[in-house]
Amino acid sequence: MDKILIIGSLNMDMVANVDHTPLTGETILTSEITLVSGGKGANQAYAAGRLRADVTMFGAVGEDSYGKTLLDSLTSAGVDAAGVLRRKDAATGMAFITVNKEGDNSIVVVSGANATLSKEDIDAGRALIENTDILLLQMEIPVETVCHAAQMAKSMGKTVILDPAPVPEHFPVELYRYIDVIKPNETELYMLTGMNPEQNSIEEAAGWIRARGVRNVLVTLGEAGVYLDSEEVGTVRIPAVAVHAVDTTAAGDAFTAAVAVKMAQGENLLDAATFANQVSSIVVTRKGAQSSIPALEEVETYLQCAI
Ligand code: ATP
Ligand code: RIB
């Protein structure tokens, strides 16, 4: 099985379940806040570990108790997190999340140590990239760091997967050259392309990214499933599994990780996306980020029951 390296963010999530997402200027009350291990990078590493991949995490946390909790969570999932940097002068990243009655979330991330991950850190961690087969990136660390890591990995002939979340204000167009698979959700797809969902179809927007040199575009469409535009397997829509969603947090992260895991096992992108769609349908039925991500055995049992 190929090795997966994830370079990205680690956050402690503070989750408030609310009746509805607060409007601008509105204050609402809720009875409790839950602390859950999160961060897009860490969620993807945790998910890949739970799916039994050979996975390493690189990023930065503070020398505080949240940082330790996040590293312990990754280790419990079988992830090699020994290389994650501990910063003396920055706090571990935090995410403030509301989840409404429909299971939809809104998130504010306080980047903390994630924002300190630099190009020099990537240079110092070069051996991690040399030793991997697949590099998985997201955009909760500085954009220039993402570009540098992607460029380095590509120059070494590695497979690069980008989850372009959250889409930065200035997305560097040259980044497309280094990416083998990109996985935006629908909102991110339109932000990247500058297209209008009222006027341009998913197919057109994905085609725009393909035209910039990315061979495989996977668009997650929430309860509408997945759209795939791929050099390898063509254009395909995969419907979502019908479930009762209570919290979609980390559904996209689990999806991206599951795709990487199947690619590491040599499967084609259609089979990888089909499996990932099933994994994410479990995630949305549970609350929280890493707390909602299933182990491989749970996914296998779930798939047997679905037959
Ligand atoms: P996140 O909430 O983690 O940011 P995302 O916006 O990146 O997620 P989505 O497109 O919302 O990603 O969802 C990712 C995948 O999760 C979907 O492609 C689908 O497989 C699954 N999924 C999401 N919502 C549902 C749902 N209501 N029912 C079934 N599956 C779902
Ligand atoms: O994708 C979900 C994640 O986004 C949360 O765990 C939160 O930390 C934010 O980074």
C-alpha cells in the first residue's frame, strides 16, 4: 500500500448545537459547548488512519493542552504525528462551530499555530515528502506553504491531492499545475472559477478547472452526492446514500481522506469516490469532526448491511 502524507491544520473545535444559525446582529442561547478534535488536515489524517492507511501528519500546534489532545487523537487512529511541530509562541488553532437543527454548520477558525507553518518548515521536512507516495493538502495553512509543498512533491513525482478549503481570497493559479486531484465542494467550485451557479453548471465549472491542467476534479455536492470529471474515468455523478444527517462537519474531510486511501490501494477514482461517498454518509449521521469518523470495520459492516 502506498504511503500518504498530510500537511495541514490541527484545530480544537468548540461546537455549539443551535436551533438556527444566528443572523447578522442576532444573539441566540444554547445550553452547552462540546470540545472535539478537528482541523481539516488533522481530520483527514485521522480518517485515513481509521481506514487503516499508512499515514503521516505534518503541521503545527502550540505547547498547550489542546495541542497535546490533538496529537493524542491522531496517534490513537494510528497516524504518525511525531513530526508535528510544537510552537512555544503560538496557541493551538481553534474553530468555533455552530451546528443548526438541519445539521448544517458555520465555522470561524482562529488559525494560531497553523498560520506559522512556513516554506522553511516544508524545506526542513523535505524527507517526509520524499518518503511519501501521496501528498494531501488543504488551505487552513498559509497559501504560499501549500504551493511550496505541492511544487516540491510534484517535482519528486508524487501524487498531489488538494482539498481547496477554505478557498483563499487570492488562489494562486500556478497551484493547478502541481495538482493531480482537486476536491472542492459546490460553493468552493464556484469561488475558484468565478462562475455563477445561476448561469453555469457544475459540469462547466469543473471543466474550467480541468482546462487549467488538473486531471481529476471531484466535486462534493452534499446530499446530492458527488460529481467526478476525470481523465481516467470520464464524467460521472454518484448519488448520495439516503441517510438522516445530523451534522455535516468533517464530511468533506472524510471524503477526501477516503479517496486518498483507495488511491493508495491502487483503485481507480470512480471506485475511490464511490467508497468515499459511503464513508461520508456515515459521518453526517454523527456529531462532531473526528468524533464522527468511522473505522474501516464499521464501514465494512455498514456496506454489508446496505447490500
Ligand atoms: P464539510 O461540512 O465537511 O465542510 P463539504 O462541504 O466539504 O463538507 P459536502 O459536499 O457537504 O462537503 O459533503 C461531502 C460528502 O458527504 C458528500 O459528497 C456526500 O458524500 C456526503 N454527504 C453530505 N451531506 C450528506 C447528506 N445529507 N446525506 C448523505 N450524504 C451526505
Ligand atoms: O472541515 C471541518 C473542520 O473545519 C473542523 O474540524 C474545523 O476545525 C475546521 O477546520
